[in-house]
Amino acid sequence: MRSSLPAVLLAAFLFFARGAAAQNVQLALDGAADLSPVYPTTKIPANARVFVAIIMFPDQAHHLIDTLMSPVAATGKFTARKQGETQAIAVADKSRVLLRYFFESDLPVGQWRLTVTLDDKPYGATDFDVVPAVAPLKIASPVALAGSLLPGTEWTSAVQVLEEPRPGLKLTLPGVKASADGWLRTTAVHKVVGPDKDGTRVDNYQNGKLTGSSWNLVTDKGVAISKMVADGQTSSADPPELMFASPGAEFHKSWLWHDKKQPPASGHQFQMWGPLPLKTPNGEASGYVILQKIPNEADPSVIDGSTETGVVPGLGVVYTVGIESIAQYQTATRTESHLTSMKHGAGTEPEVRKDVGTPSK
């Protein structure tokens, strides 16, 4: 369900939920394919301009929800856009609602509070801090977004797959037993093989078995993928798909990609935020969060899948959260990975090519 908020600071809207006490009130940069939070946080950069609150309710009846976002210990002028956005979905026997807030100016630094009422009764609240904006990172070459593409470079990640992402659906991984907390855990390794006519080849291994490959291009706009092999199937991107855009001074940027044979509305949607603090094997570091959304071919207003990726320049991908959804945004799969180590290779980094752009039709 999609509707507009009559006001951002006092937002009243209808959705399907029946709740008594709040299960969750979470701030985030955006919502994934199943409206779970992307980069959940209690610290919002002053220049974020757009962020979301995601609230979980225990069932699906019809109720009136109000939210109030107000400064607690922050002073200064700011301008909120009069119209916001909401999405409300069924999640098994519960409901999840996403509220998107828009601001026309930076927010004053300090402590803030978001309160939620259900049918004019207190339902939940969360305190958060608006923190000073961070200066953009200086990156010598877009290849830094990939960490490195030197032959022999290797990343090892801990991977976990939710065994039962929704009631009645149980997943399996060959040779892997679910842990007591309901996750299937394994290890993934990505190795840079070297350059060829399609780009720089990276092989992917799971439990020591080759599962696929990707070919990366370093362009003047960022890092793109020209070809992939997975499950014995080869797919080429024409033009190459820009996965990590070279960052600029803006906190948030977005772009679209579609294949030349594909309708533009069915192409992939990308958003990128940062710099933001990200966890790495060596502690916290500044990096960027990228969200890729994949629309349904038949109905592009429906998002079939999303991948949230954390990238630290010089290190590469430090985490991913991949989600596939079914009708009503219910989770079909949830796969998470977290980098545990990186080993640099040797040789010469690939040259930076000119980006050929995305077709307009």
C-alpha cells in the first residue's frame, strides 16, 4: 500500500495493523525489498535530507497511526517537505510500515525523538542523534571501490542464509546444518584471476567449490560488471552495469541501469550514501552504502529483490545483505555476508575506461 503523508512532522496515515505495544521502531537510510531496514542507525548525518522510520506491528487490522519527529536537544532552522511517503505491508501474520521523511535543508545537530501513536494512544518512540556531515572521501582511482583488482587479490567472508525466511519456507545449503538461531552458515572466497577481453575476472567460491565468476570494469564513473557466470549460465550486461559509482561531494546519489533489450522501467535502481561508518575486520572505517533494487518485469512498481552493499575504499565490499521477495513483499530469501579478511595480489591495476552509459530507451 502506498500513500502520502499530509505533514512530515505530524504525519497521520492509515495502514493495516492491529498492534498493542510496539515491536520495533527503527530509523534507516531506506527499506529493502521486504521493507526491512537498510543501514539501521540511531545517528543521522545532518545532510541526509531523506531517511525512513520502519515500524513493526503484531497483526494486520485497520488503524490510524500518527508520528511526531521533534528536536530534544538541537536548535536551528530546518525545512521539511509537506508530503512524505509511506508503505505498509503484510509480513506473515504481522505488518511492517515504512515512513519516508524529506527535508529541504540540513537538520540541526543534536538529539531528536520520533514518537508513534496508535489510535491516539502512545505506541513507541526512539531517540536518535543528528550528527555533523562528514567530508567526502578522496579516492585516487575508482578501482579503490573494489578494494583492488590485482591478480591474486582474495577476500574471505562469513556467509549466513536465513533457514526459514517466512513460515512454511525452509531453505538448505549442501553440507550445511542450520545453527540453533536459525541460520545456515558457510564461508565464501572471492579471488581475482586477472584481465581478459571482458574485464577483470573474479571467481567466487563457497566451501571451496567454484560457484560463479564476474567480470569487472573500472570506468571513469565507477566500477561496472560486464558479464557474470552463475549456475552454469552466462549473462552479459549491455551496456556494463555500474555497481559502485565514484563518490562526489553529495551524501546521497542515485542512478538507473537497464539492458538495451530491456524496458527502462524494468531496469535496476541504485542509491548510494556516504561517507558513513562501516564495520571492517580491522575496526570501523569510512565507506559507502549502496542499495540495488530489482523491479518485477511484469510490474516494475513491485520490487522483487534488493542488495545492500557496504564498500570501504581500498578494502572493497565489507558486507552485503541480499533479499528476494514474493507478493506483498514477504521475504523469500535473506543472505548476509561479512568480510573477515583480505589479501592483496600483485601486478598492475586495470586501466580506467570511459563509461559507455546507459541506453535511454
